Amino acid sequence: MARTMLQKPEDYRLTNMDDVSCHSKRMTGNRRRLLQVGIGIGGMLLAGPASLLFRSEAAGRTRAVQAEVATISGRGSLEELMALALQHEHGAMIQYANHAGLLSHWINPIFATSIQDIIADEVEHTVTLVNALAVRGLTPTLAVWPPRSGDQARELILMDIAAEQGAVELYTQMLEHDLDPTLRTAITSIRDAEILHRNIFNDLLEKV
Ligand SMILES: [Fe+2]
Ligand SMILES: [Fe+2]
């Protein structure tokens, strides 16, 4: 994360944009650890009134973030969407680091272990965006989309689900533009990672 905030734009080109890995794919191992400490992941199927309430709350948060993203992006150009996504990635990194620390303190350190893989993915997404902006002669922003926090574990994870849904919407909007094949592959990979992140947070929501 520190490298993202400190390096000059040209230094980001060290990463091949074709090589978009996904740290959160290693969540399978993290899930195994969650099970080992007795707070295992229960899968995506929700059951019972309490879970339905959680899902309803998550949907409400998601709509709010979607509306916020739509207001900012409108019918933005590809470059505007990439700049907005870069801010969103910066904000997500800060928000998730905060939430990982709080959840680790309140519930179990394994939450931090799980969320750090998602943070690593967001860092890689910033590298891709910075590269794409730089090759277009644009200076990548260090602006930060406002991160959110709270004092309830469930509230935090609902915020994270909403943030991921906002990211999914942003990258989906980008894919509606005329992209070169390399960038399309990279953006598609990021969009898919955001969907995975959203699903992981949905799993975590059942554990708080
Ligand atoms: Fe991301
Ligand atoms: Fe994400």
C-alpha cells in the first residue's frame, strides 16, 4: 500500500497489465483457517429471518453506493471512470485496513488475515489503473474516495459489501466502452475480482 501512495506514476509500469493476479483467490486457505478457529464460512446460501435482514440491509447499502457512483460518473469518459475507480480503490484500501483492524480486535484476528488478501488485490487494481492512465498521458490521482467506518461489526461489513458493489458497477461501466483487448482483459479480471470480494464479504457477514 505504501508503494501505491509514494511511487511516481512511471514506476507503476513495472507491473505487466496482462498479469492481473488475484490474492483473494487464496481465500480458500483462509476459509479453512476460519473453520479451524470455529467461525467457519457457511457458504453463500442464507437462511432464516436474521440472515434475510442482513441481506436486506446489504442491498440498501449497495443501492446507496450505486447511486453515489452514478452521480459522480454519469456518462463519464473511460479516462474519467478510470480516475474515479482509482480513487475508489484508494478509499477501499483505507476502509478495509480500518475494518480489518477493528474486526480483528472485536471478534477474531482471522478477520484481518482474510481481508488483507482483498487489500492486496485492491493494490494491484491501482497499479493497473495507474498504468492505463499513464499511457494515455494522464497523471494518476492520489485522491481518496471517502472511506467509511463504524462501531458495529455488521455495519462495517455491510459498508464493505456496498463498496465492492460500487466497484463492480464502475468496472462494468468501463467495459461498455471501446477498449483495446489488453485493457479489456485487465478490466474484466478486476471486475471479476470485485465480484469475488463482494461474495467473500457476504460470507463474512454471516460470521459477525
Ligand atoms: Fe479493486
Ligand atoms: Fe474489491
